[in-house]
Amino acid sequence: MARCFRESQEAYRSGDGGRAKELSNEGKRHQGEMDRLNKEASNWIFEQNNLDSGPEEIDLHGLYVKEAIDHTEQSIIAAQNRGDHQIRLIVGKGLHSQGSVAKLKPAIEELMAKHHLACQLDPHNAGVLIVTLNEGGGMGAGEITKRIEDDQCSIM
């Protein structure tokens, strides 16, 4: 991918626009394949980490921050749809991160703040965040569906 993009720029600078476009398109194909394989790997890691966990406990170990955020958002939506009141996110303490600095925990805490969800550190495990769902004025998809079904609100 990088080679294609580099050679595309070189071809463009030398005046060969056709070759530059061809190499750029090839680089984009490689980039698409890389993105697909990265997503597949992220899903596999997530599934393997959570084989022995219930739906209310999500293990994010081994994921990059962006991947952890994507899986967290999906897990929260699923938990809200089930009507769960809380979800436990295993983010780790950062002991295996470069410089032993946690990356997942602050990113997930920021995500919870963005979505106005209460989040606290598990008093028994500093590598786990406990997120309270459907409180503080936010309504999850499950609550919205429930209220529509109970005729407590109408769609305009």
C-alpha cells in the first residue's frame, strides 16, 4: 500500500498522470484489504476475550483504543436494548502498555462522559469500569422502544 502511494506520487511528479492514477487505485485496494483484515482481527480478539463472559461484562484487552471504543459503543447499545442497568468494562490497568500508562481506561472514561453515562472504577479491581446505563436523562434505544410500545410517547 505504502509503496503504491509513494510510487503514485513519484509518477505524478514526473508527469505520468495515468500511471499515478493506476498506482493510487492499487494503493486504495490494498488499504481496503488492510482495513478489512484489521476489523476481522479486532472482532476475533474481542470474541475470544469474551467467550467466558456474560453480556454484562465486556473485556477490551488486546484492542487498540479505536477498536475498544467501537466495541464499547456496540456493547452499550446491546445492553440498553436488553434493559440492563449497568455494564462492566474490563479496560485493564495499563501494566502491559508502553511505559505502563493506561490507554483504554482514559479513552473509555472520555467516551462515557461524551454519552453522559455514569462511570466509576470498580472498588475491587482498578482495571474495571462500571457504567450505569439509562440514568441521568439519557434514554437508550430499549427504553424508547418500551415507551412507544406502552403508548407513553408518540412519534411525530
